[in-house]
Amino acid sequence: MTGTSEADLPDNWGRWGADDELGTLNLITDEVRARAAAEVRTGDWVSLAQPITPSAMFFSPFLPDTVESSPVQQMVSHTGGPVAADMSLIYNHHFKSTHLDALAHWSTDEQVYPGRPRAEVVTPLGITHASTAAFAAGIVTRGVLLDLAVEGPLPPARAVTPDDFEQAEKRQGVEVASGDALVVRLGWTGRGPADTPSPGISMDAVRWMHERGVAVIAPDRGDAHPPLNPDEPSPLHGVALGRMAMPLIDVPQLDDLAALCARLGRYSFLLTVAPPRIHGLTGVPVNPIALF
Amino acid sequence: MTGTSEADLPDNWGRWGADDELGTLNLITDEVRARAAAEVRTGDWVSLAQPITPSAMFFSPFLPDTVESSPVQQMVSHTGGPVAADMSLIYNHHFKSTHLDALAHWSTDEQVYPGRPRAEVVTPLGITHASTAAFAAGIVTRGVLLDLAVEGPLPPARAVTPDDFEQAEKRQGVEVASGDALVVRLGWTGRGPADTPSPGISMDAVRWMHERGVAVIAPDRGDAHPPLNPDEPSPLHGVALGRMAMPLIDVPQLDDLAALCARLGRYSFLLTVAPPRIHGLTGVPVNPIALF
Amino acid sequence: MTGTSEADLPDNWGRWGADDELGTLNLITDEVRARAAAEVRTGDWVSLAQPITPSAMFFSPFLPDTVESSPVQQMVSHTGGPVAADMSLIYNHHFKSTHLDALAHWSTDEQVYPGRPRAEVVTPLGITHASTAAFAAGIVTRGVLLDLAVEGPLPPARAVTPDDFEQAEKRQGVEVASGDALVVRLGWTGRGPADTPSPGISMDAVRWMHERGVAVIAPDRGDAHPPLNPDEPSPLHGVALGRMAMPLIDVPQLDDLAALCARLGRYSFLLTVAPPRIHGLTGVPVNPIALF
Amino acid sequence: MTGTSEADLPDNWGRWGADDELGTLNLITDEVRARAAAEVRTGDWVSLAQPITPSAMFFSPFLPDTVESSPVQQMVSHTGGPVAADMSLIYNHHFKSTHLDALAHWSTDEQVYPGRPRAEVVTPLGITHASTAAFAAGIVTRGVLLDLAVEGPLPPARAVTPDDFEQAEKRQGVEVASGDALVVRLGWTGRGPADTPSPGISMDAVRWMHERGVAVIAPDRGDAHPPLNPDEPSPLHGVALGRMAMPLIDVPQLDDLAALCARLGRYSFLLTVAPPRIHGLTGVPVNPIALF
């Protein structure tokens, strides 16, 4: 296997104009929305988020000497009246928290989608283009789960390919269509830190998403560690997010969803992705909800 | 108008057992869920959250001398490679951010619902009972908007009463039923800080919610400032949240919802309330989504 | 042993007027300053601060799962140019960091020295009276070490008494005088967290300090845990700091000082106590320097 | 004026071995220490730090809409008992706070003094070499003030030269010797933010410090903005700190010192520089004390 010249990589820069901040969310048309709505029948629902147990800020003299690191640190303030309130330090981009990556999280040749100089976009005062502002009102579309782990977690170094996707479509009786959120289960929810050897999404699989018109991607393990192909180290972050401008739900928890889909015998649903409505970030924690 | 003896206040302590953490969310039954699902037809949706523009942490030497305070402070880290990432300080309970209050946010006679000693619940290491853990998998139910501001914002000191609710039900052709999320628009979205004189929800209106079996409440202005009745300073936080154990979506943004309801001619919808899945907090920012 | 009526406790409220923020620092006169200056002969010096190894903010995906808590959390920012910079979260009042407590750290009957209502002094926007502002330009005076641990650490529950002080004075050939900083070594530097059973300073020892006119106190273990006398739970914080208005250097590291004093055969020195010049706090980390 | 080839720049890399973290602090010998001690006669002292008024963390609903940015943000915690405590966010490298820069703050050709790869030194978990750990026990040496602003602040774009230093030595009757801390007053204490046009220290002046053996430098304005010579943009940070390994007290407040020196008719003193004893940072706030 050899590297790919940049010209061959799938790319949406310019497709929706020079000022676009939505990327593949542009594929969520009225028709897609109606298709999503038609999925809601019983009101069953499930969360695609990892639970987070916050650590305390190191304020209390009664804190243990050793604590577990967490994507959230909190401090409770109680002033003697009826009210207790807290503040939280939230850290992005951990392997322990489900978050939605904005397009500005990744740059290509020092440019941010669809071609803005990074130095103008990434500033000490916040992200000025293609930040979480683009997602702040929430994303609603049809979601499709392709469960590749029905017989157990994929092994380390296993490449997820288009063939995997198409076999799952056949097995589950669904078809990924333009504007869908693609949820891919490798069986790796909660399976260790960033540097654990793992399977991952191949560049061919990313091309397949491009052809199908996937709007949002949510795999429980994304880019393999170590890379499947050293010449293409980051198909999902580098190409799908950075070039195709496809928002990434990183580190979702998919075991509950897979169990519910199996119980209902249905692998498509309406998906809401509605992080706190905070502008100007590169990513934000999110609790995606699948509705049936 | 005189004060109320405590014995007369609506109360759900004990109703769902001594260990309950869900409060009125227990009212969201399979039947309610099905009723909610039936609302989803077109896939139209709208966010009920205020947009938040973060302030920068005071890190940059290029920060202006004067900045606007915000419920979020962020700091972007960019290390020279393709990745930019950020950390955020998120502050709860501002009049500028839409958040979901947990039951432990308010205590009554030094006890937290349904009768735990506050000293055991509110600890430097986090909230141990009735925290945001109860909501972490999200809330999905039917939502009903009662728009009391069709002719403009309610004036300061105006008490919202059961009569207001019932007239709106009639006018809009909806009826609030057990398990619903009640969304109440006073026309006060974004109308100034905590200490601006304002209208608010009366104790009688809270009783009405109790009788109807409201599961979640989302008013764009909650407890009046100054209190409508000095002997009952906080019907919504003190009684609805603290005694009735009814989770509160505080400081929602309801103008977009009202506009969409008016355009569609529909005032009921499926509501998802899915904050980041963080345990142990007293409240958490949220982006509620109304689906039609 | 019985409790003490409040009227009998040593007290300096009113001694230096109703607006005073300096407390016993008023005892550092020109004469004291000259006495301090006379101690500096060789330029030998030693730090009285505990070293602090910061923990990282939980930002990095490469952070270990488990970390040690620390009074400081840091985050390094490096942007690809020559500069690396960091921000730090500093937590006060730990048993792991040497800090200088301001008078407003402790209140008596809801009042802060010398009689201001706490609600006016302790505000969400900072401390408005008797804060670290009083110490911001630094404290310079004569320091005297009384080393009570020459034969090893004092055992748990051992009360430090005036007799201990006077025997040490005799043994070491020094005498504590008005305006001095009294440094007391119990041999407890770094001997475990707040809730380890420990020796401590007795109320009689605090009275002795009052009579001698001590200006600043720096013991390597202050109030005993559990209290020496349950009716007087906190001689040092409650009485010396709160009533006598004597600033407290909490959790100093005294082993290096004791070794240098023994080597030089001198137990008095010039002491500089110069925390970062930050106003409005209840306490601030400090690195006191003893000069010989 | 033309640029300088790198080979001509003053440099101490290797002078004290491959593992050194002290840099020019190695010049503070016993003889220097004794010279410093001899300066202490009366016990007069003065702080060289800027006062810092912290901003509040954006926690309180009663925070004003607009606040001043500050190098410190604090949050007071009061829990109803006698104790009030606070936590602080401290930001480095502002033009508003007096801080001590560690050698690792600046790198040269991706190396940190005396030749360590930056990638090994600057890590997300902290600085591993030539951090504030080198200064944690404090610095004590003789200080000399050269006051160049007796007739008012130097004008923007004015280069400070060796001639300025030598005229001041003559005028004031002092001589800068090996191991001294050199304190230079340009009259710019508090004169505006980083991007205000200003005077600054020239490269020739840095060479002079190298020849004299200055151990620590404290100018109230360091590198000029814009640079005095575009080919040598940063004599003080880039060359004195990065190459000569001379610790920098950045943004000191020197007006009080100048007034005291004038009153006493003495321009040399003992200087203590004792920041909180925190390891692993690139810089730390400090309150230097000049003793006479």
C-alpha cells in the first residue's frame, strides 16, 4: 500500500462557497429531515454519550492524595443558604468524553475549511470561523447504525472498509443515504486510552462516506493507533473532518444503542446532536440522542 | 396576600421512595413517550438555548483591558501542528446561559429531596445524590408551549397565574397533561440581569403544575424579582424544584420556538433535553431541542 | 480542662483603630526593623517554603489515568515559536503548600477584624477588608526559630506550651521580643494530611505570644487534630489569626532552617515574607526567606 | 545598523555544564553574598512588584456585565462557618504583573538552555528542565539600581546603551559587579500595554551585562516595541534570557525603589527574589524586596 497524492483525497473545499461553516451539514435537506421524522414511532430513546464522573478541582483539604483524571473538574460552592452551585473546568478532546469536533479543530496546509488562513481563524480570543457556532442550534437528521462488532470488538490494526459497511447494510436491512449521520460500532467503547493499539477507519471507508453523502460521522473508534497506513495517518480527523468538512462525534458510547437496535430490530432512527450553544470553540461535549 | 404554612406547599418527598433521584421525571411513562413520538411529523426543529459567546481566559497579552463577562471562558491551544483545541471554564446559574438545574441545587430545611441531609449530599468532591447524574442519559417527553407574550412581554411584577395557563391552552388548542414538559413564554428572553424588576411564576401557578403532573418546567423568566410575595420568595426554585422535585430548565430562549409554533400552528412537540452526560453537578448547560 | 469564656481570650480588636488591616504587623517598628537588619552578616539564606510539584490541568490526552492532587495545576501553552508560557490554577489552604493567611480568612461571630460585618467583607467579587492587600508590599522583621523537635517530632496530641517556648529560648540563647516573627518547629513538616492525628499549639501558648507581642507566627503544625481541647478547637486560626489579628504563615517547611540554624549556631535572622502582590484574597502562597 | 550573525551573540551555553539549570545565578558566589549582606543596615525595605487587583471568576450572577481583565481571577468560597477561602487562576506573562521568567520560557533553534531539545523540555505535563524549579528556593544577591529616568521617562524608540549605564554608575556612585542583580529604571512602570511604542534595552547593553557578569536583570521596560533593530527583535528575551541564561524579572514596579534610593542616597541593596516555590513552570509571579 502506498501513500496517496493530496489531489486524490476527497475534498469539499469550495463546494458550498468561500464563507461556508456548515460543511456536510448542508446535505441535511428538507427531504432528509422528513425521512428522519418518519423514524420516530414509539418514543424509545437512548444516549450515545459516555458518562463522565468529574474530578474535583484540587480545592478541598480533604481531597485524596491521588485522584483519577477526568475531562471535567468541578467545584461546588455552598454558601450556607438553600442554594448549592458549581463551576466546572471542561477539557476537550479526551478519550474519555463524547464531544463534537468543529471543522476548525483541524487545519490543512495552515488553512481552515474552506481555505481561511489558520492564523486568522485560531486566535487567543477564540475561533473566528467554522467553530462550534456552526452547530450551536443543534443537528437533527436520520441516524444509521452499522454494527461491525456483533461478534465482538474488532481486533487492533483491523481496517474498517467499504465492504464492512455494505455487508452490515445488507445484514441489518438499512442503507446509508445522503444527509444521514453514520454511526459505526467497532466494539471499542471505553476500550482504553489514546495510545492503545486499535482498529480504525480506513481511507477507503472515508471515500465511501464521501460518495454516499454522509453528513455526520460517529465511530466508537476513529483513526487507528498506530495508523493503518503511515502515509495516511489520520483518515478521519485529517481527511473527513479537515477536507470533507464532515463534523465528527468523537468517542461516542455505542453499546446501549446497539442493544436497543437489536431489541427493536431497527437500525435507523432520528438523531439529535445538541451541545451547549457555545460559540467560538473547537469542540464541545455533547449527548447525542437516538429516537425511535 | 399572606404567607403559606409549609404544610400547605405542594410536595413530592416520599412519593417515589426514599432513594429516588428522578422526581417528576417518574411521570414520563411509556404512554407519555408514545404521545411525544406522535408529535414528530416533518422534522422541523428549533433550539431553546441562548447562544453563548465565551470570554477568553485572561491569558493573552493582547486581551483588551475590558471584557464582557460570560458563563464560559475559553482558552485555545494551538501547538503548531494541524490541531487546535481548547479548554473551557463553564460557570453555572447565570442569567445568561440556558441550563438544567438538578434537584440538589436547592435544599429545604437543610435537606435535599427526598430528605437526605444536605451535608451528606453537597460535598467538596461533588454532589452525591439527586445531581445531574439523574439527567445524564437525557430527557425525552412531549413539550407544550404556553405563549403568554403574544401581545408583548409581561410587565414587571406581573404574576403568572393558572388562569393565564388555561386561557393559553384554549387559545392554542392544546392541553398540558401528566408527564409533559411545560414551556412558558413571558416574553423575557434576554431581558437583562438577575436584578432587573420582572414578572414571575406565582405559587398558584406552581400548584397548578403539581395538579397537572408537569414533569419538567422551562419558563423564560421564573421567580420574579423582587418576589411577588415576600413570604414566598421563590415558588419555582424553592417549591417546584426543591419540594416537588421538578427539574428546571433555567433561562431558556423561547422566541424562536414561539415563532415556529405560530408558523406551524402547533404548540406541542417532542422535546429532547440532553446535557453533556456529566455526573455529580448541581446543574449543567443544555441545548433543548423541540421537534415537530 | 474546661472551656474559656470568650471575654478571656486574647484580642486586639480596636487596639489599632476601627479601620486597621495590619493587626500585629503594627508591632514592627523602626526599632524592630533595625534589630532585624543587624542579623544580616554573611548572606546565608534559606527558604521556609514547601516545594510544590504542580499537577497538570486535565488537558492532555496523554495524561495518566491517575494523578497526584496538588495545590497548583498548570497548563503549558506553546505555539510553535520560541515562547512557552503557562497558566496556573492555585488553590489555597492546603496542607501541602506554604501560604500566608490574611486576617479575613477567619471570622468571629460573623465579623471580620476589627469588627466589620462578614457579609460586607467576604463578597463574590473578592475580600474588601483585611485581605492579602495588607501584606502585598511584603513583611520584613526579625525572625526567631524555637526548635522544639531537636529530639524528634512531637508526638500526636502533645500540646505546645509556654514552658516549651521558654526552655527553647534558654537552650538556644535567644529571646522572642515584640515585633518578631515566631517560627516554631514541632518536627511536622510534610507529616501527612489535615486529618492525621497531630500535636498542636495550645491556647496558653497563644496567650504567651500575645504577651510577648509576636507579629507573625509560622509553626510547621498549627492547630492540633483532633483539637487539644474540644471547647477551644482552634487556638491558632480562631484566636491568634481571628482575634489577635496575627498573620499566619501556614504549613511552612522548617527542616532546612533548623539545619542552618544549628550549623551557624544562631536562631535569629532577618525574615522576608513577600507573596505575589495580589489584593483581595484570603491567603496567598509565599516563600519566606530567612537571611543570616 | 545591520543584523548580527548568531555567532557574535553573547552566550553561556555550556559554560556551567550540559545539565545546568541556574544559568547566570552561578555567578552569585559566597563573596557576592557577603557583599549583599553588607548592604543591610537600617532595615528599610521596598517592594519591586506591581499591585494586582484580581478579577472575579465569572461565577456570580451579580458580576457586572463588563469587567477589567487581570493577571489573576479569584473565586471566594464561604461555606457558612468562620472560614472564607479562595482559589485563583493566575496567568503569566502579562504586562500587568511582575513575574520571574524561567530559562525555559525562551528557546533558540528549538533548543532550551543549555542545548536540550525543546520537545523534551516543554511538555503538556510541565517543564522538565530549566523551569521555575531552579529558582524555587529563592534568589538572594546584591541589587543595584541604575535610574535612567531621573529627568522623566525615556521616550519611545530610545535605546538604552552601555553609556547610559556607565553615566548612571558615575552619577550614583555605584558599580555593577559580577553576581549583581541589575535593576534598570526607564521610567516606564505602568505605562500601558505590550503594544504601546516604547524605549528598550539595546543589544549592546545586553553585551555590557554579559561582560559585567550580571546575574539577574529587572528593567521596568525590557524589549522595545517596536524592536529597536528589526534584525535583533528581542535582545532581552531572546538573547539575555535564552542565550546568556540570565533570569528576567519582567514588569517590575520601580518608582517606589527609586524614591527610596534617592531619599537614602544609596543605590545598592540586598535583593530577595522569592516566588512561590512551584516547580515546572515557565514563569511565576514574584514580589522582589530590596533591603537597605
